[in-house]
Amino acid sequence: MSAILRPTRRQLLGTAGASLTLAAAGGFARPAFATAGRPVITHGIQSGDITANSAVVWSRADRAARMMIEVAATEDFKNARLIRGPHALANGDFTAKMVLNGLEAGQDVFYRIHFVGLDDDKATSEPAVGRIRTAPVAKRDINFVWSGDTAGQGWGINEAWGGMRGYKAMADQNPDFFLNSGDCIYADGPIKSEVTLKDGSLWRNVVTEEKSKVAETLAEFRGNYKYNLMDAHYRAMMANVPMIAQWDDHETVNNWYPSEILADDRYGEKSVALLSARANQAFHEFMPTAQTWAEPGRVYRKVSYGPLLDVFVIDMRSYRGDNTGNRQQERGAVTDFLGREQLDWLKRELMNSTATWKVIAADMPIGIMVRDGKEAFENGANGDGPVLGREHDIAELLSFIKAANIRNTVWLTADVHYTAVHYYDPNQAQ
């Protein structure tokens, strides 16, 4: 049983608090820049969506090149296996990722990435080395960290502060993996060079062109992910701790829903459908996510981490109806929160799960009332009373969990910028 999965309240609050304050923490080092003769890895390496025998690995080159991966059981890369990876091309902003299969379960696996030129395979980049800890097949303690909301509200990389130190604090726990609970970027939150603090001192941010305005173009969304990868602590953790990434609203724009037309004067492009399509492309280009042919761009998925743990990553953003007063007595398209297909998938996967612990990674908390302006609701909860509006989806899911006697469900989220632990008693539910 895991120390993280069975914490004391004090331990859990302390761990979550360290994670959720990383918007005001850091450690800065600039990415590599182009050289004339050979490719360069510009923004480090990442791994993610880890299982017992597989993992996704990611990197980015400064030009068209081919990613090559070496995989070994030891840090000296003795008897390494060389894998020819995908091409990094301009239409994907020179990012490349692939699934490594055939890994040994329950082990630290070392991987090394370099890029080779397309016209000259002797023109190779300097390599970057990372580590993956695969899921076990036998029961053992599982230690993972979770957080979200990176570089929000104008708090960016402050070199004088030491950069994004929260990521170092998490990496120092030597976790099996990192659950990134959404708002991985703040595409709608420009970074200013200076912010005046309450005591009159200045917080000085590193700034880039793409982070100096709200993101509208695909290049600007990509630039938000590149901004985080400028931080040395962030890059170090991503190289050595596999990530399970999901998204929420700030990957696109605050409180968005698919049919929304913006009234925000900062935006020349008003269609949220178009903005979210660009945001989704950038998310999957820059995050080490496993893809599904069933629905390209899909965020929700299950990641199994041994017999003790299944992680159900859900998407409370892409399938919702409009933000309304949330008081509808009857279900309909406007009350959708998870959407029928995702809701049925989650119920089916929960029923089939044999894992002791079932973590539902939600990008929004299920029991907190969050408004969108004065009249509309952003979240699903209405407070006490009968089930109304988006509560229908959550009520159906919780009723199913109770009726099917599915035990040990733990919901993890970020989003609301404070630390709390809630216990939901089915006997108190309406």
C-alpha cells in the first residue's frame, strides 16, 4: 500500500500544498539554440503514460530531423537497444514522440534521445538522458505526486527566486510518476516582465514573445508549452519522472465551453471551437500523451500502474454544454458535463478495474460551486438540494459507483488554487 495512497490528513495536505504553489516557484535555464551543422534538442525530453511494459517518450529538435532512442536497464547504457523513432517536422513544430514497448515491468529504465539529420545521418545532436520507472506487476508501494496550474495569474519564471522550485520539491520525492491535473499552461494569461508585490518589491519574470499576449495562433499555444520547458527544474523533473497529463480551461481560455463565442477584446479570434482545436493540437504535440485512433485528440483515458492502482483521466471540458445557471431539472445537451460516451466509458472501466485503488483524475473538483460571472456556472455543483443541471452526470456516476459497490475511489484535482481534503459520504447524498 502506498504512503501517498493512504496518507494522514496532515501528510496529504502538506504534499498537495507543495505541489499547488508552483505558480510562484522555479529554476531557470535557457533552452539550446540552433547550430549550423547538426540538430539540437531545444527543450529537453519527457516521458509519460507509463505502464508495466510501455511508455511514451518525447523531445523536440530545432529543425527537421529523426528522433533516435536508446533504451537500457543500466545508467551506463550497456547492451542498449536502439530504436528508430519518428521524424520531427515543421508541421509538428519539430516535436516527436513515440511509444516504447517491450520494457521490463517494475524497473528503472534508462533512455537516451538524440536526433539525426535527414540528409546526413552522421549529423547528430548531443544526446539527452532520462529515466522511466515502469509499473509493477506485483504489489508494492506506489509514490506519486500531483499538481497543476503552472505559470498562472502572471507568475512566471523568476530567475532571482530560483525558477519553478515547486517542480524540484516534487522531483525530490523520487515519485513513480507525476499527475499533471490540468491548466498545464495559461494560454489566456500573459506574462509581464515585472509584478509589484504587496511589500513594494518586484517579482521579475522571464518573458517571451508568445507569453506576452493571449494565445490565439497555433504558434502562440505552442509557445506557452515552450515557456514552461525553459525552466531547469521543470525540464529535470520531466526527464526523470513520467507524467500523466490532462487539460482544463486555461490550455485554451478561462471557463471555456465548445460553442462559446468570446466577447473578450483581447482576442481577434472569437471562436472558442477554433481556439480549442489549436490548443488541443499544441497540447498533444508538447505533452507525452498516448494517442488513440478511436478519437484523435482525445484526452480522457485509463493508465494502469500495477495491481494496486488505475488512474482514470477524465475530461470535464470538451464535451460540456454551455455555461448556464445550471438549474435544469431534466437532462439534455445543455446539462452535459462529461458527455454520454465518456460517462459510459468511465462506468465501464471502473466496473472492469481490478486495481485496489481507483484514482479519478478530474480537472475540476466535483463538490465545489464555481461560477462563471454572475449568472452562469463553470463547475457542476449547485450545493444542497435536488440534482439539477450538470449534477445529473455526476449523480449518475456516483450512484453507479455505489450500486456496483466499487470501492476505494479517490478523486484528485487542481484548478481552485488551494489545498483541501474532502470526504464524500454516500449516506448524506441526495
